[in-house]
Amino acid sequence: MDQPALPAIKDFKLTGIILCVIGVISLLVPLITGIAVVYIIGAFLLLGGIFYVLQAMQMGDIAGKTFHVILGALIMFGGLALLFHPFYGLSLLTLMMAMFFVFEGVWKILMSLSIRPANGWGRILFSGLISLLLGGLIWGEWPVSGMWAVGTLVGVDFLLTGFFLISLANQATGGDSEPSDTIDV
């Protein structure tokens, strides 16, 4: 059976190294990374709100225009609030992240128990317990956990993605300096 080939990997190693460096920096200064994430989210919300208001100009009926203008204004307000008050935004983002981990943990635990005789149910249970523990840790220290939680998780994600890309590039090249054009997965 033929395995699918990934696209050219000439830049995988360089991208992986860059992501690892960004990941380490994010882990060293998680507060700055968290604030940067809040600014990015705020900018996207502001831009999205502007697009909603511009889309309102193309609506035919008054109700559609009104709805789009109100929704666009609310989205822009949310984006501006994040941009002007990044610490409050970071605190809110941290709380949302904690709730996500708690709900995900409970869901994984319940799912693992419902498939209990199946192979791998214990790994799902373990993953659920870790998610629940992480969510509880972040929530229990909230709002102080906003100083480290978002930036730390972003840093870990960048670091792991960088290691994955470096590993993928090394697998494709056999560790040589001459990269091949495809990777067999």
C-alpha cells in the first residue's frame, strides 16, 4: 500500500527551529506572550467588526442592516476593549481556558467510562484527568494564573510543533543536509 507523500520539506527544519526559539521565549516570558495573544485576538475582533459593518451596507432590508451594524459594533467594542485593557482580556481568556479544560476533562472521563471495555479507555480516562487537573489548577489560581497560563500553553505548543517539524525534516532527509522533496508518512 502506497503511503501519501507530504509536500516539499526544504523549509521544515528552519521553520521548526524558529518555532522552537519562539516557544522557548514564550516559556521564559509567559506574561508578555499572553498579552501578545490578547492583542492579536483584539485586532482580529476589531477587524471582524469592521467587516460586519461594511457587510451591512450590502444588506437589502432594514432588519438585516440593523442586525449587522449592531453585531459589528459589539464585535468592534470587544476588540477595542481587549486592545485598551489587555490585562482584563488576559484574565478573561485565562478563565475561559480553565473552563474549557474542566469541561473537556469531565467529557473525556465520562466518555472513557462509557467505552470502558474497549481498548484504550484508560488512556482517554488519564487524558481527562490531566485536563481536569489542569483546568482546576488554572481556575483555582485565577486571576493570578493569567500571568502564566496562556503564555505557557502557547510556548509549549510552539515548542512541540517546532520539534515535530524538525523531526519530520530529519526523517525525510535521513539526517543529511540535502533535503528530499517528499516525506513518506
